[in-house]
Amino acid sequence: MKLTKEYFEDWLGGLRQTWLDKDLNGLKKYFSRIENYYESPFKRPGKNLGDVVEFWKEIKNQEIIKLEMDCVAVDKNIGIAHWFFADNSGEYDGIYQVKFNDDLDCIEFRQWCVTK
């Protein structure tokens, strides 16, 4: 299958809702086939769903004020998104680069962000 803007927008919308719901089990839908998950370009990447869940455990304590995710571009099997997040600890503005396989499973996830 081919990655489309519509598919990526739906994928981002689902991931956003999973975050808002603080649903760690829901991450399976998005990262069950992950091979490399980069929470930061300077940290060792997660290699499987268990690693991703460990990165995401912090959402349980977040008092979410605002969360936005918007598709910026889709090229071949890669989607680029801009995201913004604000909670009780501050504001975060960043970019996601998401690579999908031929079955449209996320296999690589990279994020860069700036904290205010």
C-alpha cells in the first residue's frame, strides 16, 4: 500500500487521541512493528513496543493543556508532522518523521523538539 496524506493524518489523529486518553495499551496500534524509535536524536533508540511504552509512561502524569499534530508532508513512505504540546511543566514544539513499511506499519519514528 502507498502512504497518503489522508492515511498519515488519520494515523496522527489516532496517536493524538491515544496520548490525550493516556492509553499506553493503545500504543500497540501505532508501534507494534517499530524497529527504531528515537525519542531524541541524542539518545539510544527504542527497538520494540516495550521500549516505546517505557518512553511514553510519562504521559500518565501530564496535565495536558494543549496537544496538536499536523501533517506537513508525505513523500513515498515517510510522513512529516509538526506537533505542539503544553502541560503543567511547559511548552514543547517539534517535528516528527515517521517511516512506514509497505503494509503501512510504523517502523521508524524520530522526533525533534524545542522546549520553551
